[in-house]
Amino acid sequence: MPKQVLIADDNSVVRRMVREFFEERGDVQVCGEAANGLEALEKAKELRPDLVLLDLVMPEMNGAEAATALKKLMPNMPIILFTMYGRNIRGSRNQMIDADLVISKSDGMAALESAVDILLNGQPDGPDVKGS
């Protein structure tokens, strides 16, 4: 049975591209989409996905705030912050963000694929892990 992923990004083109990427994989299914952090929080509570993918900069509630709220409600739910600002928030500042991994969109879909594999399948190799 495919793993369920919720995608939250205020850009509909990014959501479509990520959805198509997951559809091609076959082992991961998009169970829902959100255009802002508040909507992501509501949908995650309703859908209980296996993984949440959050953009950092979104209206209503940003990705960092949404990640913090999600971790309080569902502490074991893996969260990836997939953002244009990923390279700027890695390292020590990454400790303040309640996401399991921070991936820069500029690193491309291969980095996202590695992150998904790490969090859903337990594979150890991949992009920078929180706290490293």
C-alpha cells in the first residue's frame, strides 16, 4: 500500500510538480494538498498522512509555524520543509525548526526523493539531516 503524503505550498505549480513526481514513483500517494500553513494543519489532522511536505513561506501560517503545531499534535509524523530558503536555514538554525529534514528546492527532486526515502523507508543516505 502506498504511503500517504500531504503537500503544502502556496504555489499551485509547485504542488502540481511535486504531485506528479510522487505519482511517477508509485510507492507514495498524495492524499491532500494545502495552499497555506493553516490549511495544512487542518488537512493533516483530518487525513493523518505518513509524511507532510511544507513550504516555508506561505500565507496564514508559515511552514515553520505549521511544523511546530503539527509536531505538538502528531509528534511522530515526519515533516520535510521543502523551501527556496533551505540553504539559509540549515545548520544551527535548523535546530529551531520542528521539521525532520530541510531540503532546498534548488537541490531538485533528487534531494526530495532522498529525503522521502529517509523518512518513510528508513534509508540512511541522503541530504542534510536536522542537527547535522
